[in-house]
Amino acid sequence: MKVNPVLLQVFKNLYASVAEEMGVTLNRTAFSPNIKERRDYSCAVFASDGQVVAQAAHIPVHLGSMPMSVKTVIELFDFAEGDMVILNNPFQGGTHLPDITIVAPVFAGKDRPVFYVANRAHHADIGGIAAGSMPLSTSLYQEGLIIPPLKIMQAGEPDPQLLKLLLSNVRTPEERQGDLAAQFMANKTGIRRLQELTEKYGCRVSECYANSLLDYSETMTRVLIGSLPDGAYEFADFLDGDGIGTTDIPIRLTVEIRGDSINFDFRESGDQVKGSINAVYAVTVSAVLYVMRCLLARDIPANAGILRPVRILTRQGSILDAAFPAAVAGGNVETSQRVVDVILGALAQALPGKIPAASQGTMNNVTLGGFDHRRRCAFAYYETIAGGSGASAQNDGASAVHTHMTNTLNTPVEALEYSYPLLVTEYAVRRGSGGQGAHQGGDGIIREIKMLAETELNVLTERRKYRPYGLEGGEAGQAGCNVIIKNGQSQLRPGKFCELLQKGDILRIETPGGGGYGKAPSACL
């Protein structure tokens, strides 16, 4: 079939709009502040073979790894109309256990799925040894309920026994049930819209243009790579530690550009560690896809075609390709950020003046849980906290924003205090935390939360030791800082820790600033 370039653009926007509308449905029907307020979810449309056709502008670490979950599901199941499959296993295309993925087929009048839709949402608790399911763990088994691919819905009806099993293993079953129902509705929205699209244009045309969009993205990516100077570019950075005892964990990369293809070789990175900052292969792929998408200045479709000219090399059993049952709760949120920093550091050598300095390089993960006496029920809360972005050759870095592999919002103070026995005592920009330079790095955030009940706290953060690097003579951003305040006395805490807080205790998180770019002008004497 001859492809009409105008109609190709039409289909690009149609498929993207399906994913976006799925996200709106999920956002508006979710129960938890983590999904409703922070928007910690992602939605996408997939071809019949599991290749991503379109994705909404949601969470990069979700979107790059979700195709592996979808392909796993396609290989394992024969679908009927109205079926949906649930999974969260990081070693089957997931990221970490709180991220639950729901996959559904779109038949559109055919005897086979023409498309698939899927969404992934971070649940504030999925069981495990700590409230919020983001503990300082040493095994995946400690992090929560592992859900292999299972049919959660058949012929449009949820499986009550499976739901009962899932909800019996979490601390906040009502909230989890509400969020799962929102995920079901998001997929139903995507199915309905794709059915309307195929009714209008026909399955043959719809599938043809989906495949053409993949080819178009591949072509544009090859054009981009072909414009880069051939060569091998190396860079390394370090994770502070795993919270258990291993420190200074290296992530090493060689980027090799040859013609219109590019290799990312991470095989010299450190071994997997005992603590929970190991990343599965899907997370590493997500980071590479995110950077490639950033390099593509044109508004091309964000689909599987981008990775066709890309080769990603890892070593199984390493920090970036962990082997089961490694602890991985923090690999998704922390290690993915460092992978991006390393990729950008290498590409800055190939593209001087085009790559920004390092952003804060952490998601500053905080999970809080306990018993809410006001509501007479357990609570579990999770948030990531923004920081400074890196400066570029053209501009200062932005302050108090989420960067790179997270694309969430900060939970509004009002929503936090309404939903949980918590009080925000300070919420401000951390002035002066960005690195100095001709262009200054963005500043981080100060966030203080007072406990109004006994609360279990888990913190997973990075860049408390290794500061976000500057470029071209710019200074590094300030490292982050974690503090507990008891009876007015401040006590410094490490980057990763767990602690039982009493009523009146305060958690203070100061997030890192971004790196500066270029040498700062000398002061006049």
C-alpha cells in the first residue's frame, strides 16, 4: 500500500491521542494521590506483534520497558475479547514491583488482536517488608508481591479470586482496588478508541500506517545518528551505594557511532549488589530510549522504530542487567537516572555545546506508612521529590523540577495533608544549590514533613556523595541531604535508610541542584 505522508501524520496524532486519552481516564478515576496527583503512570498503544506504536508523554522509565512486558504476555496467552493480563515481575519486562502493568488486546472485528493497549501505574504499596514497598531489601522477595503474567479479566469480568489474592497481600486494599479499577478503565478507553479508528479507516489501512510510523521513526533516527561524528566515546560515573554496605558502584559506558548505527556498551559496569539499586535490562533499555528521544529534535513518533539502529550491550549479573532474584526496588528510580547521566556525559564529547550538564540524578524516593487514627485504617504513601536540572550552553538549569527518567509532579501539600496523617512544615526552593558557571544549574527543593502518627519511613536517594557534574568548566551541583529532626535536634541520615518515626518527628529532604555549564565570569576588581 502506498503511504500518503499527510495521512501518516494524521495517524501519528490519532495513535498518540489514544494513549493520551487512556492517561486522562486513569488519572481521573484513580484513588491514590500517587496516581491522581503525582501522575505516576504511563499508557501506550502496541502493534499486533508487541512493538510500541505510540505512547503518551508520561514516565520515560515506564514507557521504554513496557514493550517487554507486552511481548511476554503475547507469547504466553491466547486472548479472547474482553481479556486483560496483569503483571509486575521486573524480570519479565517490568521495572520494580510497585509498577503494575495491565495489558489488553484490541480485536476490532477480527479473529486475532489487531492492536494491544497497556498501562503501567505505580501503586503506593504492593506488600513486602516495608510500607510503600520500596525497602532497603536484599532480595526481590522482600519487596512485595511478585505477580507473574495472569489473566485478571476474562470476557470483560475481573477474576474475583485473583483480586482477592492480590488485595490480601497489601496494606491498603481499598486504595489498591480503586487504582486497579482505574487501570481497567484506561485500557477500555484505549480499546474503544482503536475500534472506532479501525471502523473508520479499516484494519488493513490502520495496521499499514502503524507499521509505516515505525519505519519513519527508524529512518529519522538513522538520519540523526548519521549526522553524529563517528568514533568511540567513554564516560563513567558512580552510584553512592546500595544502603547495605557496597559503595562507589561504577557505571561505565562506551558509545560507538558508526555510520547510521550506534552501540551503547555497558559491560564494564559494576556487578550487581546486595542492596536494592540493581536495574533489570528493561530499565537500561528505557534510559537509552529516553536519551535517543531527547536527541531527536524533530517531533517524530515515539515508537519502537527509534531503537532499530541502536544496540545495547550489558552483562548479565551486573548492576544494569541484574539476575533474579536480585533486589531491584531502587534500580528503576535511582540507577536509571545515573545511566542517563553517563550516556549524556559520553555524548557531550561527540556533541560539544549540545548536551546539558547533569541534572539532580535522583528521584529522592520517600515512602511513609503506618496507622491513620483519624480514618481508622492503615496508610501507605510514596513520593519522589524534584530537584535542579543541569545548565546548558544556552540557558540556566530549571529549578525544582522532575528530570529525565521521572516525569511526575510533586504531591500538592493540600492533597498530602488531606489524605494522610502528615503535615508539611516547609516546602521551598533550595537556593544556591545549583552549580555555578556561565550558566547556573537549577536549584533543588527543601521538603519537610512532620509525622502526626507513628510512621515507618524508608528513603532511597542518590547524589548525596557524588555531586551532579558540570560541563565545560561549570561547577557540580550541590549534593542532597537527608535529615531527621527530633525534639528540635537535627540528625543527619545517609542516602538510603529506614527508620520508625514517632509523632512529632520531622523528615527534611534537601534535593541536589543541577550542574553548571561553562566557566563563571571572573568578578571585577
